[in-house]
Amino acid sequence: MSVHMKKICDQGEMRNSFGLPEDVMGDIFSRLSIKNLAQMRCVCKLWNDFITSQSFVGFHLNKSSRKPRLLFFRYGVNPSYLGFYPSKCRQFENLHDPPFAMRLVDLDLLGSCNGVLCFCSTADHSLIYMWNPLNNKYVTLPKPSYNPRYLGFGVNSMSSYIDDFKVVTISANANAEVYSLRTNSWKIIDDGFPRSIEIYGSHINCPVFVNGSVHWCARYSCYLDSRCTWLIVSFDLSREVFHTIMLPNDMSIDDDAKYLNVLDGCLCVFASTVHNSFRAYELWVMKKYGVIESWTRRCIIEKAQNFWWPIGFTRKGKIFVQGDCEHFGNALLSYDPNTGIFECLDIHLSSFSIQVLTFVDSIITPVPRSVIRG
């Protein structure tokens, strides 16, 4: 940016400087990369105030939301990696390591929301971080009162602030707390987590955020009966209360594992089962949130091998699967539910510990309001 342009910006209002209204300037700025926007903030106070304003940050996020990206996280092995799934090439676009940890292998990824990722330490779940990998801004959360066993991350969808991020934690003794970025503090949930419910712990049973709530697959506690009923337990981040969502009868009493995901904004479940002596998965979608009768079985995924599982969805409605490929061994595949065909994606994976998340580019700085004002 030229010195002359900087002087113009410093001397007057944006409209007078460029002869353009702010909505047009917003459209122009929203077309720039996150890196370029960071440079534009250094030009002058006027531009900085505009780019960091709630109105522009929200406008930029809304525009980016139309073109979300797929984020892959390989965890639990060294080296781990975090990167965007390639849309036109066959190489992942790797992100740099987070500034709060030496190695990704030491972190668990809780979720992605509005361009912000939430991690916790694998060794100590009370060490929790929010990080925007595109502008490299992060915050270390204060430690909760109880050591977390399960965690969930999302945003208060009822708030007027798009950065009203929250984290909910559940301890081994069913104590529950919720953290709010806006207040930078934890709040103990009076009733705690329902003691009659046990969250299903699995390396691919990650919490999912949809419809303003965090969700986990769970089972009713039944120490004398091995056929414990399956269900979904959720935490509403705006009302800060737990709810339960029942599964279809056939699926709720089936003893095989269940994994949550999101398809086209709808809560869905991959239900493990056996077909023709091989492992298979049924995909169930809740078409109307909270309405049990809206559960619909979308398809059955069958593959003639035992060690494989679905991990997410492509942008075109296909299903990502991890398993053996005849050309590449342990690899990433896609499954087309319309044709029943598996396709090897020519991307080698040396580990089965893979998460697939939807990521939206944003310029949100995950910092408490008091810090920003200061």
C-alpha cells in the first residue's frame, strides 16, 4: 500500500476517501485473503476499526460459510497432521503447528465452529485452547473446577455475537461445567450430567455441534443387562441444559457401536451392524431436529472386510471411508450411496485415527471481550 493511500485513509472518512459506501468497501475487503486483511489492518486506524468491527466480521463469515472446507486431523500418532482436504490436487494443504503446543500428537480436537478450532491436551483435558489457524490467534482457557472426562465445543446460536463460543465439560463423577469466551469464566451446571447415562467413549465417537447443541452418543446405565439402550445426549449452549434424543427402536437396542455426524445440517448416526458376515454401517438421518419420527435410514454401506469405518462426508454427499484399498493398502476411500461404489482416493493414511470436520474461513479472534477492550 502506497504512502499516499495511507495518508488519504488517515485524513478522512472511508466514503470520502474512496467515493464508495461502506457496504461496497465491505464487499471488496471480503474478497481478500485472511493474510491480506491482516496487512490492511496495519494501514490505518480507520481500516483496522472497519475490518475488526462485528458487522464486517459477521459479513465475512456469512460469505465464507457458502464455501466451507473440509479439515482433516490425524491424531494419536507421531507425526500428526492438520490440513485441508485437497479439492483440485492430491496433496493436503497442511496448516502450521498451533502456537500453544509443540506437537499435534499431544492434542485432541474437540470441534470446529465459525473458523475457530478447540483443542484440549491429551494428557490433561483441563488444558483447553481456542485457536483460529488462519490468523494464528488463540486463547488458553482458565482451568475448570473439575477434571474433564468428556468435552464439547460450539457457539451460542441465540447470542447476537458470532464469537460467543462455549465449552462444556463433564467429569467422571458427572459434574458438568460450561465456559463462555465472552465472560472468560466457568459456570457449574447445578444438576450436573444425568447419572443414568454413560457417554460412549471411542476414538471415532467425537462430539458434534448442530442446531445450537453439542451431542454425544450414549447409553443408559444398566449394570445387570448387557443390552443397554442407546440414545443421544445433548447440551444446549444457549440455555445451558442437557437433553436426550431417542434413536429408532431397532437401532437403540442393537448392541453394535454408533457414531455421530452431521449431513446437510442434520444430525445423523452411523450404526455398525453385520451384513453377509462382514461389517456394515447403516446411515440414519434425523430430518427434523428433535422429532424421533423423522429418523430415516438413508443407506446401508457394505464392504467385504472387517476393519473399516465411515469418518465423514464429502462436499458432494459421498461418504469418506477408511479402510483397505486394493491399490494403496490403508487409505482414504469415498463411497457413493447412490451407486454403492467405493473409490480409492490415492491418499495414503498410515493411521486409522482421522477426524473430518467442516471449516469456515473467518477473521474471528478468539479472545475474551475484556482483553479486546483492554
